[in-house]
Amino acid sequence: MEPDQQESWESLIAAEFNVAYRTELGQRNYSLTKYTEFCVAVLTSSTVGSLLASAPAWVPTIISILAAAGSIALATLGWKKEAAAISVTRGKWSELAQAYQQLWNRVSDGSIYTDQLRTDLERLRGIKVIADKGEPLIRTDEKLRSRCFDQVLKRRGLL
């Protein structure tokens, strides 16, 4: 395989990985937010308060601390903002993956010439830089990265 062909293949795999990874991260952040919001709503409801009327004195204190901790987590950890940023970046990587797939289809069926391949790769490299810059620093989950990469390789029949 020629170097430009190799780059188009590797870039396709990398783009698919980035889509899978950011999809998982976004879903995780969304779930954290929703579960925390639900817990805070339940813990601060009047129903829970009335049920605690006959509970030992320390139980309402614990419930109040948990509700406050959930509220503080929602306000300070920025899960919603992070999920939104991840979603935007995932969308960019998804578009890039589609473009690389189209390019790879042309490479694999021989319908693209070397000069056009280089031109297309150069254009996609520029888009890739934009996709990489679009996301704020987020924590990296190496286990999730590995799992997503393996999923991409399995989907492509490479594992």
C-alpha cells in the first residue's frame, strides 16, 4: 500500500475511533447529569421529607448533605457543558469519518489518482486540526479509549 493510501486508511480508523470515544463520553456525562438531577429532586421532595418525619434525627441530616452534594456537583463539575462540547466535537469527527470513508472507497476501488488523493488528504488534515481544537480539555479514560478502539477494529474485521 502506498503511503497516501495508508494514511487514508489509518485516518479513517482514527476518525471512527474518535466518534465512538466521544459518543461514549457524551453518554456518560449525560447519564451522570440526569442521575444526579433525579437524585437531588427525590432527596429534596416534600414526600421524602414527610417520610423522614419519624426517622432518627441523623437521617434527615444525611439526606440534606447528599442533596447539597448533588446540587454542588451539578453546579461546579460542568457535566452539561462538557457533554455539549463533546457532542459538538463528535459531530465534527463524524463528518470527518464520513469524508475519510468516501475517500477510502475511492482508494479501494482505484477511482482516485495519486495527485487527487494527496489534495483530498491535505484538505482533510485541515479539517482534522479544526476537529481536534474544538473540544476543551476533558479527562481521558484509557480503558474507554481502548474499548472504543477495539470496537472500531472489530467492526472493520481487523480484530
